[in-house]
Amino acid sequence: MAAKVSWLWKLTFLVFVVGACQNSTLYEQGSDFYAQSWDKDSTLVFKPVINDTSQVLNVGFSLVHTNDYPYSNMWLFIEVEGPDGTMQTDTMEYFLAEPTGQWIGRGNDNRKTLYWIYRRDVKLTSPGQYRFSVTQGMRRETLPGVGSFSLWIEKAAKPKVNSD
């Protein structure tokens, strides 16, 4: 019985620690590709609501892919519309593999998850709903081996003050 109680306490503690570590995430939303492919004409739309503009934020993406993905990189076309109607358009390249061909990311031999920073230490000026539109920008019409794609927004870590 004592072993079961000890195990239960360890599990409870682990759940608490994991939950405490994730409290900096303000938004996370993903899209699964059930056919394991991302079509060029399939635009992903995310609509986070950010009301506290005093916070410094990191905005990023996560991608889950398999060994069926044929390239070492991925180009993305990104449009961000603020609640005040301002628009920002970017073309970003992210790497999925080392120059040696070794996949980057976490996971097993056939499935990797990558986390990319899109914007670091951002301070938004307008509270409200933002609209992120993301389209794959590769030359191929359909990208095989793509399992899911997510947008996440987190509180940026507070910079350490140097006391020298």
C-alpha cells in the first residue's frame, strides 16, 4: 500500500510541475493533416486573442513531420493582421535537418516535432484578436510527411539583470 501511495504522490507532483512549467503559454492551436500532407492552397488560420499588451511575448510554430518529408527545409508565407487592421507579411525559411541530413527535433526515428521561433520578445500595441494566416511556400503542390502545424504564443522569459 505504501508503494502505491508513494507512486501516486510522485505522479501528482509530476503533473503539478509540468503544469507549472506550462503556465507561460498564452495560446496554442494546431491543425492536423490527416492525409499526412500539406497542400499549397491550404492556408492555416489562427485567431488568438491577446488583451494584455504590457507583456513581452514569443510567437512561434511547431511542426510534426515524418521521414516522408522530402526536404531539409520549409518555406512559409505568413500574414498577421492586428485587431486595428494593420497587416504584416513575411516569408520565412525554417530548417528541419542538419546539412548532414540528420533530422532536427524531438521524437523517434520516423516522427519529429520541431519548435520554431517566429518573433522573439514582441510587445503588441493593440489588444484584441489577431489573425495569423500560414501557407506552405514550397515549390511542390503537396508536401508529404506533414502531420500537424501549430501556432503558439508564450510569455517571454524575463531577462536576467546583471548586477556587476
